[in-house]
Amino acid sequence: MNNDLPPELLIDPATLAPDDPLVIALRDIYPQALTYKAPSLGTPDAGLAPYLLEAAAIDAERGGKGSSVAFLDYFGNLMLCLPGNQVHSPVQTPFMLTTRSWAQLRHQLYQQEGDRVLQYFGHPKYGTFVLTLGQDTSASSLIDLGAYGSTMEEALPAENPWSLQYVVPSIPQSALTAYCQALPPLYSQSIGVMPRQVSDRALIDAVTAGLPLTTRRAPVEA
């Protein structure tokens, strides 16, 4: 869609009535949507941990690493938090299913509700994707980073440069940064794909402690 609104024209979807068609469609995909709100843009706190952990447990059952991805909108609302389904297909990572679900939802609702959808469900570049487990140098992480770049479509907006964050690192941040800087110029330079760890220590501790033993990671040095 080429009619996306700038963030100053977006309306908080938390103000919608529970029986609004937009809310109903959103909760058909993720029933817990709009039940958590981050303190501000790009700053998820420990309140997000239960949602990430619940989806991560499902991901492990479905052949994944025990990860999940939450999407928070411009206002910090939890819109989606999904596991992957890699037992079905290796490319059905949590990030792929989350970004695809958001795109499909917006597209379908736009056909039904028109421009009203764009007022409440903004472009993902104005939101925040939060991964339970950070990327590494694996093929699935490369797929995710490419999909994230395609989701952003263009250079990240100045008001939201950290739209891709993770809670528990898989490799040191320095190694992940070097890996991302070696991506093709469209991703590394034009778009600026650069994941970073969330800043809230309580969120990191809660997710680390709550991960299944099969997926729990040893501390990764910076």
C-alpha cells in the first residue's frame, strides 16, 4: 500500500471498541492483541515476557529454536506475538510468520474498510519487532534479516531507528553487527538493517529465566 500515513496522523488502536471490525480481525489472528502496551516506542519492558515465552514454547514444539516474535505498533501496543512452524517448512520462522500475518491483515482489511485501516494499523517501520532469540549467522537468520529489510521497504525513519530488537542474544552484538554490515548494500546501507538487544534488564532476565531448558542460552558476551 502506498497510502500509509506518517506517525503523527496515526490513531491509537487501543481506543477502538472491542467489537470494532479491526479489533475482531486482529484478535482472530492473535487473541491477546492489545492486552499489553510498552512504556514508549521501542522500549518493551518485562510485561512483554509472558507473551514471548508462551509463543516460544509453541515454537519449540513446532520444530523451531524456541523463539517467537512480538510486533508492537507505534503506540507500543502488542499487536501480534507468534511462534514459527518450522516442522512444516524451514522458512516459516517466527519473524516470517509475524511480518506476513501483519501484511496480510492490513491488506485484507483495506479491501473491506478502506483508508480507515491505515489510521489505526500503520506501516511496520513505525513499530517494533521484538525477537525472543536474537539472530545469528545461520541460514534462517539470513532469511529473517532479508525479510525484515523487505518489510521496511526503505531507509528506517529517523524517529524509529531500532525497529528490530531481540531479548536473548544468540551471538555477541559485535559479531551480529559485523554480519549485518556485510549484507548487500540495499540492506546494510540503504535500509540499515541492524538488530539490537532490548534495553530493559528485567525483560532480559524474565525471558532468559523462562525459556525452556532445551532452548535456554548461556550468557553471551557483548
